[in-house]
Amino acid sequence: MNTFLEPIGSPDLLEGLNPQQREAVLYRGPALLIVAGAGSGKTRVLTHRIAHLLGNKEAWPSQILAITFTNKAANEMRERIRHLVGDPEGMWIRTFHSACLQILRREAEKLGHNSNFTVYDTGDTRALLKRLIKSGGYDIDSLKAQSVAAVISKAKNELQTAEDFAGNIDTKNPKSSAMAEIFIAYEAEKRRNNAFDFDDLIGETVYLLRAFPEVAANYQRKFRHVLVDEYQDTNHAQYALIRELTKGIDPKFAQPDPRTGELLGPASLTVVGDSDQSIYAFRGADIRNISEFSKDFRGAHTILLEQNYRSTQNILSAANAVISKNFDRPEKNLWTDAGEGEKIVQFTAVDERHEAGFIVDQIQEHHGEGVAYSQMAILYRTNALTPSIEAELKSQRVPYAVIGGLKFYERKEIKDALAYLTAVSNGRNDEAVRRVLNEPGRGIGDKTELKIAEFARRNDLSFRDALGHAVELGLGPKITEAILKFANLLDALEAMSQTMKISDVLTDALVRSGYRYNLEMSRDPQDEARVENLDALVGQVVEYQLRNQEATLADYLAEITLSAAADEIDDGSGQVSLMTLHTAKGLEYPVVFIAGLEQGTLPHMRSFEEVGGLAEERRLFYVGITRAMKQLYLTLALQRTLFGQMNSTMPSNFLLDIPVELVDQRGAEREARYQPRAVGSESYDRAPKEKKVWNNAITQVRNNEGLVLAVGDKVKHDDFGNGTVVATTGEGARQTAEIRFEQVGTKRLMVRVAPIERL
């Protein structure tokens, strides 16, 4: 039986809250948007609001639904509430998916499932799709399970059924038609197996609430107070779920009590978030969910939390200056009473090794002053930046951990690529050959692999040598051909390795095997990152060759093995954290380095071709800046090795957004003052240098309010030159245009923000 809970400890749950936090805890109305700037205490506000509802006897614990995005956030919220008012028995503090799972367990029969249904994880989904692709006779080279899974997931996050998806495809496109057929078969197979996949948990719950009004009314009556954290990260399906659960809260959808006929009593929807930290569009997050909250929920009230309890004012002023360049956002300026603090250090390096050396030197200097390694973090836009940083950390024996991912040489695609090189260098390394036997898929199954291994054992051959005897194994012609083709590939690569550079052998292995092509054709964002990692590996090999011109393939592989052994170093003082900017969201460190601040890296090159892409990249940079508590370093390299070649770079345009008075500018000139240093040599020059002004960076985002384009219009782009509009979509501020430029081809741009003008 539920009982109202009394506050524990201080009877005043408002103690220690600033005026805006206090207002957020006390506000009573149908809908509340708390715009919580970075480090402004949003979790404190959420938990105190819940505690105040309970302690003030305005709600039973069972009438509250608090939704988070991660189990960690849910556990933290639960512990804080327990500290304030005791054990909140009966309260739902859950992630989106766990809340929906609980609802589906109770209501599964209405959807034709048993309550003991199975939930497929990513591995289950891919295994089923792989079987359907194979049994359906589809081209396994163009249809990979992971890419089909990504397409299905995206459709489900938009609340599309398999039939919806099939009805919207280009039927003349064989691949699209095949995906639609597989999608339908996949759904049928899941239903036959009494299973849902991870994306179904939300989508099927939305369908349940829409298809069965009595079920929806029951949960609307149950959850009188719904609170959602990180609302800016919600996708369409999550938005729809909140909409369905709170129709009794919004006056437009007020539900009468079936017993009395009167409208249900005071209830509320509270969402907490920050549009300036919306960085997950690639996962389907829709920033409009938070930016248009007041339109969606009539009578909504907005409270800004701007006082920051994490960072110094110099760091916050830089963050404010950067994010202010995005328009269509609520005016918000973070401030602190913690003092100005140290200036932001901006370091311009000659190349990525110089950049890595500076970063690690600074880490060692801070560590010598008493800062634990665990209190420092290196952030970056893409994993492709990590090889040089990891190499320098190992060189100086600095312990580190890659957060939210594997260390560079532990990533699957890197292990696969190195396995190809190992199989070429040492044909008797059976493990390496067997690792890439079906990478990418060649239709060589486990049973066939065992037959090859047994033949090798009986005839005292290596596994690789046994491949050449595939005809003697009595296999089908298709599998035999695939095995011999793989064996010939290894032979050809081995012949190349005798006379050609290691980087050329690696590149050829990735291309001729089809490994790189399959990743490039996938729609999975993770596979895009894997391609970048492979490019980074090629670049690392090129750098190794420059430093060791007489080295053989075997020498390189030996060095990699020795480098990997250094990963276990730990002197007891914790580890420096390495992670992408996306992974860093929600974390904080006294000392933060953001590396790779160059055009095409941050902002990423894709952002110039995607609607809203540049604005999201700026938000990503803002998130990175606000992770720093006391000291922030921004680094870039004038040259960086990409795709195996040294390329000149331009500093990120975002650096120009930061006022010069906040920055301590350091770095090297282009002249040959920098020499690659040996391990143990003197540190790089740390003396401040005169600030450079970069005039060749890509033009700032504009506000072209009033500019409307039509097909046939001639335009000029500051970076792409002259072009002609070939198509347009949307209206007003949301108009986008496809423009065919004379120099760079067709680009899709948002008219209001693109640096364009009509000729």
C-alpha cells in the first residue's frame, strides 16, 4: 500500500536552491520546460521537484513517471530521491525502453503476444536478418545484416511499419525492394517467435496506446506527473510516447474521470533539456521536440537555468560566444560566481604528432602539479584522430582509457585489417587467416572452415596452404570458388609485400577483399566511423614508413604488438580518458583537451551538406567546451595525414567565435622549426606566441531571412562558387535547395543559413 513520504533530513526541500531552481521546483501547471544549461544542476532540480510533490502530499509515488535515457541516470535519480524522502516504492524511474517493456509485459496479449515474449538484442536481430538474406537468395555482397538492421531501426524510430516502409520505396530500385521484402519477413519471423526487438519496445507501446483507448486512459490516470530528462535527445517515437501518456494533462486533450465525469485533477508534464546540447540527430533525435515544446503543450511555462556550478567564467564565456552563432534558440548565457579562471589555451601544431606531443606534455605537467590522470580528458570529433595521441601516451607511459569504445588497436576493423597483413606476412599464422576467412562475408560457413582445418591437420599443412586444396574437399562449386579466390588474394598480396610499401599492401587488401566497400555501403553510422578508423590506420602506417624506411611488414607488425602490450600500464593514479565529443556529454573533468579543431574535422565535412548539420556541429563543440571545469585546451594541426597522405588543413571556423581576450595563443609557425622528437627529449616550446588571424576559413553561418529560392535561380556560395538551383523543398525558414555548383557538383543546403546570395 502506498503511503505519502515525509522529507528526510532538512524539512525545507528548497534549501540551497538558487531562485530559478526554486521556481522550477515550486511551479504548478500543466506543462513545464526547464531549459537547463550545462552544469546548472538539472538533476538536482528534477529530484527536488519530485521530492516536493511527495513531501507536500501532492502525489503518491505510484503516480509519478520519471523517464531518463540511461540506466545510470535512472539509478542516480532514484538514489537522490531516496536520500530526500526515503524509498520511493511504486514510483516508475525508468529509461524509455524499460518503461515500455513494463507496459508491454502487462498488455502483450492485446498485441497478439504472450507476456513472456523475448526481446532481441542487436546480435539476435543481425543473426535473424543474416539468415533471411541467405534463405531469400539475396545478394549477400550488397545486402549486409548490419546495414539492413540500421534501415529497419531508422524506420521504426519514425513509427513506420514494414508495410509503411514498403509503400514508400522506389520499386524500381532492386536493393530497396529487397530491403522491404526482408523487413516484412523479419517482422513475421519475430511474431512467430513471440519476440520484439529493441526498437519495438517504444513503437509497439505507442501503437498500443493509440489502438486501445481504454488502455491509454488507464495509464494517463495512473501517471499524473510525468518528468522527462534530456528532452532534446528524444526522437519521433519517444515524442509520440510522451504525447500519448500525457493527453490527460494537456487541456486540448483533457480526459474526464469515468466515475464523476469531471476533468482529472492537477497533473503535470515536466521536461528538462537544453537545445544547445542537442547532438544526436544521427540517431534520430529531433531538436524540434524541445524548441517547439510551448507550441505542442498549450499553457507551457519555461524556466531558464543559467547559473553554472561546474566551470570558470572564461570557459563559460567561450561557450556562450560559440553557441550564440546558432539562431532559433532561446537566449541563454551561462554564468558562474566561481571567478574568471585560467585563459583557454589554443595550440597550433605543425602536424598530428606535434599536436599529440603538446597534449601529452601538458598532461604530464599537470600531473606533476598534483592533478590525477583521471581528472584529465582528451576529446575529439572522430576516432580517426586517436592513433597519434595513443602512440604519444604510450611513449610517455601515461595510463589511459578509451571511454565508450575500444582502444584503437582493439577495434574489430583494425584487428581485421592487421589480420590481413599478418596472414600475408606469416602464412602459418592460422588464427590470422581464419579471422579474415569470412571478413567480409564470402559464404564460407563454420562447417566448411572446420573441414579446411581438418584437411590441414591430416596433411600437415597450414590453414592458408590448405585453402589451395579446396577442390579436394568435395565442396560445392560456389564455395570452392570463394575459397580459391580468397587464397589467390592472399598470394597476390604476399607478392606485393616483397616490393611495395606496407601502406599500399594494406590499402589493396582492404579494397580488393571488399572489406572497405561493404562498410562504405552500410547506412550504419558506426560503419562510417569504422571507415574513418581504417583511413587512420593507413595514415599511421605511412607515418611509420617515413620514420622507418628500411622496415619490413614483419617489423611493423612486431612494433604494433609491442605497442599494444603497453596498454596495461597503470601507476595507480588512474587513467586519462579519451573519448568522442558525443560520448563526453554528461561528464566533466578539471582539465580538458579538444583535439583536431580543423575544418572538415570539427565541423565535420558532412555538416556542410546536411540541413542543420553545421548548427549541430557547433552544439557539439559547445558540449565539449562545457565539459571543462578549470582548464581548457583547444588544439589543431596545420597538416594532418588522412587517407595515407599528408594534407594541409584550415583551422576550424568555430575558433573565430571565441573572443581573443579569452585565449592564450600558442604554437608553431610553418617554418621548419619543428623536428620530430625522440622519446625522452625536451618538451615542445610552450611559450605563448602571437595570435594568428585566419582569413581563409569557411564563411560563418548567415541569417538569410526573407531569401526564397526557386528552380533555375542562379546563386553564389562563398566557398563553392556559382551554381544553379535544381530543386527545392520546404517553405520559409525550413526551405532547402539542391544547387548544382560549377566547381563542386550538387549540394543540398538550408537556404536560411547557407552563405549564399542570389545573382
